[in-house]
Amino acid sequence: MGAFEQLVYRYDKRVLSMAGSYVNSADEAKDIYQEVFLRVYKGLPKFQERSEFSTWLFRITTNVCLTHRSKRKRHMHTSLDHEIGDDDGQTTSVAQTLSDGSETDQHTMNTEISMRVQAALNELSPQQKMVFTLRHYQGYKLREIAKMMGCAEGTVKKYLFTATRRMREQLKDLYEHER
């Protein structure tokens, strides 16, 4: 048990960071994190040391992220009439929360851009999204990503090329506006 705790301590931030870059919610990232370490704990007796432990761990993380997307689709929609409670026992509809004008223009613009980028990422296939986030948000090399995903480096390059092209197409109006 002590050895497992050491492994969690050594890799927990990177696993949480990978999960956080794949989903855009701290709660969902924590769910992925828990699932990853649960699978690692259950799978440790089967680990055969054919690869580095970190490669095995990040491959599990990648797989959990990819399967998380299909589970999440079932819970994606919330009605604008849905009531949200606060600490004082008051309830407010989602629509009223969204129409609150207290944000600054800059914050609103940054939020809009972030939402557009996240929406564009969500349009990618799960594999393209994973490769794109591991490369651009996490800074992994293509060779490392290929090991994590259990595929050839050429396949990773194709996923990254396609993902980058699709992201550019989806966000073209954002960067053309800046020029």
C-alpha cells in the first residue's frame, strides 16, 4: 500500500493535468483521476514491466479520458428552467444565472474564446482530441504520445495534423479578426 501511495504522489499532478486538459471541468477531471488510479491499483499485479511505469499509467489515463467522453454525452444537457440552489437556500434558474451582467467585457470575451476553443476541441474525434491536448496542452513529444496511446508515431502525426487543420477551420474567424 505504501508503494502505491508513492506512485500516486509521484504522478497525481500529471494525471490530473492530463484529465483537466481533456475535459473542461475540475469535477470531471477529478472523476477521471479517481478512475485512473482505481484501474492502476487493480492492474498493478498484471503490470509486466515491458514499458516504463509512467507510459503504462499515461496509457490508462488516455483510455479513461477517451471512454469518459462517451459516458459524458448522456449527461450533457441542462434545461434553462432548471433551478439552482445557493448557500442561502435561494433558487435561481440557469437562464437567470447566464444573464447576470456583472462580468467585465474582457472576461466575457476571454470566456467566449475559451468556449469556442473547447467547442472546437469537442468536434474532434476522441483520438484527435487526445493527441491535440497531449501535444499542445501537456507538451508531450509525438513518440511519447504514441506509446501512451498504443499506436504508431505516424498515426499520432496524422491525428495531430487533422486535428490542427480542423481547429484552424473552426476558429478561423477568431485569428483573422486579430490581424
